[in-house]
Amino acid sequence: MTDPELTVTGGAGGVDARYDDLGMLATHSSDVAAFLLSASKESHGALADADVLASALLNPAGVARFEAALLAALDGPRGLTALAAGFGTQAAALRTAVAAYRVTDEAQAEALESLRWTIGNILGSQPLTIVPLLAALGLPIAAYQLAGGEIDWERLITDHPGIVDTIVGVAPGLVNGLGIPTEDVAAAARLLGAFYPDGTGEVVDRGLDIDPRTAQPPQGFGDLMRTLDYRNGQSQANQPDQIDVRLVQHADGSSGYIVDIPGTKAWGPPGEFSPFLNDLGTNVHVMGGETTARQAAIGEALRRAGAGPDDPVMLIGHSQGGMVAAQAAHDTGNGNFDFNVTHVVTAGSPIGMTDVPDNVQVLSLENSHDIVPHLDAADNRDRANHTTVTFDSQTGSIGNNHGTNTVYTPAADALDRSDDPSVAAYRNSAGAFFGSPGSTVQTKVYELTRVP
């Protein structure tokens, strides 16, 4: 099978990392400028040194030459003072450039979000404007169908998943135009979340899993995704949520915990209490940036598996599972998830709005024909700690384009063969979770349910 073509953004080789490098260069330049200024100030004292001035009585010409040479070395066009000023100017210029680049990047994202919101607000407050818009959109489609063409709607939306970004991005403004104050996608999700009681998570131990896919420490991204796919298959629709916690132990005594978190399995309507934590309601709450009962239950499972507050933890999730993983990583910084999450891996998850702390490394796999990563209408930010790997796998099916076995496992296998610097840096930082000579793994399974 031919490897899908991978496009890598962010991470150690990304734009934000280069901004960080420029910022570090600015800091070093400032340090050099301060050192040179200090040396210049101290050296200026030699011009008025008592011994030097006293020696002028014996050799006035020699002292004059010495003072002239020292002044030139200190205050001449190529002297220490000029060098210090040059490094200081360079530091200021670098900091200004980095700030300008970052402001521009943020402004572009905010401008697109604002444009979508405005369009939605107009449609909500002036509903008649939707008539010419629908006509403009519908005429080409109607003409194509009148000519005998048949439209494959599933293929259309998976070929152009940006349609989803637009629809989701317009929705908050539309709601606001209808008279319900709504600023953005997260705020709209929080409004909808009021109709989905989150309840409290309960955890039941289901013992050890000795399946071959869980019995060996992972050797790479492909192995990580295969185990996630296996757990995804064990978590059945409209059955209690199921996750696993894997303890990888190394011969040198070090260890790491891996949590596999499947995606959505229950799709109940709003207004009904659901006992399933992996349901649509959890999606809505996480999209709103909220800490969920599912996240709390995962924390309890980690505690039961023996994880302490300092043990390194990797959270791996597909779809909703990746959303919950990213939110849990975010919450490590505010006390809502008391574990040392160092790494996150997501597959087909919309996490562009989730702000993960700088000390957590995130790797996101996204099929460019998978519509699910577009459900937050936000691209993943190019950050030094967030590597996004995009690939093209068009099966023609919304479900298969989102599948862990159909597209994400082959992409993860291809990632193991990648020499991209961001991918290599992520893997090198995650040694606690990958197999090494003499390492072992133990996998515990936990069932999660929601109670009122």
C-alpha cells in the first residue's frame, strides 16, 4: 500500500518554533549588549585611572596615545559602545518582528472568525437575506441536476470539508442575530450544553486485557493507533464507555502511563439524561471548553491504575476522545486534572480552540477529507508544542474517512517512516511511552458510566 502524503505543520520545526528561535536570539543579543556596555563602562574608568594620569608626567605623549587608542576602542565607530548599541538595536528589531508576525497571524484568524460571525448575524437578524443567498448557491446545483447529473452529497462534502467550517463558523452569529447573545463557537456550544446534563462519572474495573495488541509496549505511532483502534472496537454503541490505562515499565525503573480514549458511541437527543459518557452531550460540553464527567472518570481510572501526580501520562484519543484528551491537558494547568500529562495524540479531533499548556506536546493526525476536525471551525495553531499531520485519504464515505482502522492507522504507520523534524522531536520527547529493551506493559480496562 502506498503511504498517504503527509503535510506537517507546527511543532519543533514549525513557524511558531522559529518565532521562538528569533525571540531567543533577541534575548541573547540583549545579553551581549549588556555585557559589552558593562565592559565599556568599566574600561572607561581606565581613562581617569590615577596611575595612568601620574605616568603622564613622565611620558605625556605615550599616555596621550594610550588614551586616544582606548577611546577609539570604546567609543569609536567599531568600539564596544557601538557594538553594544548594535546588539541592542538588533534585539529590539527581532522582538518587534516576532510580535508583528504573531499579531498578523492572530489577526488573520480573528478576521475570518469575525467575517463568519457577521454573515451569520445578518442572516439571523434579517432572514430575508437568506433567499438570494440560497438562490445563488442553488442555481448551479439545479442546473447540473436538470442536465441529468447526479450529485453525490457525501463525496461533495468530504471533497470540500471547508463547507463545515463555514456552517459552524456562521452559526454563532446566526444565533446572536436571533436575539440570543453568542460570541463564538464555544459560547454557542455552552448554550446547547444546557440541554445535555453532564452528571457524574462512575468507574468500574474490568481487569487486565491480554490481547496481543495491548500486551507489547508500542514501538511507534502505528502501534499507538492500532491499540486505540482496538479499544475503539471494544467500546460498543449505546453500551457503557470503555477506556484502558497502559503502564509501560522500562528496565531502568522509569515508566509512563498511556490512556486510550475512543470516540463518540451514543447519539441521544438533547433534553434526555444519558448514562453513556461517550455521547453527543460530552462533545458539546468539551466544545464549550468545559471539564466533563468523562474527563473526571478518566482521572479516577488513572488513580486506580496507580498513576501519581508526577508520573508522565500520554492521552490518546479518536474524535471525541482526542477532544477530551486535549481538554484534560489544558486542565493540568488549572487543577481540574491532577496528573502530569506530558503528551497527547489525537486522531480526527476538532481541538483548534483548546489552549494546551506549553509543556504538553500534542500530535494531531487529521485526514483532509474527514469533516470531524472541522466541527470547531478553527485550524490547529502552529505552536512549538503542537504538531499537526495532515494527509489525503478519500474513501468517499464520511464514516470511513474518519475511521481509526481505515485511514488513521495507515497514516500513523507512514508517520513512523517520516523524517520530518517536528515528528522526530515529538517521538524523541515521548520515550517514556515507547518500548525499549527489557520494557513491559500492563493494560487495565475500565468501564465508565454517567449517573445524575
